[in-house]
Amino acid sequence: MCTGTIRIVVDNRAGTGLMAEHGFALWIEAGGHVILFDSGNQDALAANLAKLDLDLSRVSDLVLSHGHYDHSGGIEMVLDNTVDLAVYLHQAAMQPRYVVKEDGEQEARSVRMPAGAMQAIGRLNERSVTWLTHPVLIEDHIGVSGPIPRRTDFEDTGGKFFYDPWGKRPDPIEDDNAIWFETDQGLVICVGCSHAGIVNTLDRIVEISGRSDVHTVIGGLHLLHASPQRLEETASALNKHSLKRLVACHCTGEAAIAYLSLKLNCEVIEGYAGFELSF
């Protein structure tokens, strides 16, 4: 079984002296690996790593939850400051992608991975990159989900995501991935935005790992625009997993966090850059 620590390095909220930005990144030390899960948006990754005294050259693995800019903005810097890094991502992470007319916007907004990040990935030795077409073990008791089947009837991607700026080709965000750790306490699961649906994500990892005891979930749940019905069904399904701790970050939404705090039979924490947990 794994033991380790997880520290939120980039999030929409930040502790004293740290930078907040619309983005997400986790620093994870477990099983002899130093894993960076996502890379934030723009400047917060470098600033917060320095404040937290975390040395980027120690990172052994970069796992990308999906290819949106707010999770991939720091990739170029990461690859420029590491050696022999193993990178895990789905090929769809490199696609052009847009949010179409959300929150009163009149024009489509590109949310794709920055060009510099894509170019940096393109320069990698092919042996350094694992394209996530299926579940992959990084190490014993540490796994990455690969594509997550969409089985629930109440979950969706959480927004108006398209491959084109005219809203003709829906983007299912098939590159959505999560990482899990098997611990003596149960599964510890890290998610980026849960565009596949947090319930679908947990169900898939339980299926892959053969473990039904989900202890901790940390990351974004993308419930900002969730209907009351979706929130109700999400809470009910999460309670069936008998969670012990939820650290809700980034795109979960304050109203959703407040709702889950009332409805879940577990500890609910609002994450922020600088937050740390051990497992």
C-alpha cells in the first residue's frame, strides 16, 4: 500500500502568501515518485512552488487530467526544468476546444492547451510519453484511470464545450483522467475537473482497482452549473461510496460545496493553494 502527501500548488483560492489563479495543480509524493498532477494556468505554479520550497527538478511524473489551458499552462516550464520526466496524457488533450456562449459571453472562447505546452510535448522523446488510451499503473498501488465511461444519466461535462467555435461539434472531453492511490485507509483519488462526472470517475476507479473503499477525493468537481437534481443525485451517489473526506477545489463552485457540506456523510473541505494532506 501507498503512503504519501498531497499539496495543492495551484487553485482558485490560496493560503496566506500564495498566489490564487483560475487553475489547478497538485504536488504528490508517494511510492518513491514525485508527481505533478496538472500544471496550473499561468504564473501561480512557479510562484507557489518557490513559496512552498518545492524543487521542480525533483518531479518524476507529470499527469495531465485533461487538456484545458487552466490545467496545462505550466507544462512548458515544467518540461524545461525537469530531466527524464514521464508524461501521461490522452491524445485528445491536444485538440482545439472552445466554450460557446457561457455565462453571458457573446463569442466562443478558446480553452485549448497553450501552443507552447503542445510544442514542448512534441519535443519529448516518444518513450517519455504515455498516451492514456486505457488505465495505466505508474507504480504498484498508483494508477491513472485513462478514459472514463459515461454511465450515469445525471452527469455531463459541466459546460458548453465544443471542438469548434460555432457550437456544432460537442466536445465530450474524452481526455478526462484521474489518478488514484491505494492506501491502508482506502483509495485516495485526485481529479482535475471531473468532466466525465465525479460519480462516473469513482465508479471507474473502483472497477479498475478492485477496491470499493474510497477514503479521500481531492480536486475539481465542475458543479458550477449543476442543476438541483444533479447535485442531489451526486450527493446520494457519493454517500454510497462511503467517502471519509472530500477536498473540493477549483471548479466545484461555492454553492455546490455548501450543498455537499450539508448532504455528504463525510468531512468536506474547501481546498486552496497551500493545503496539504497525508495518506
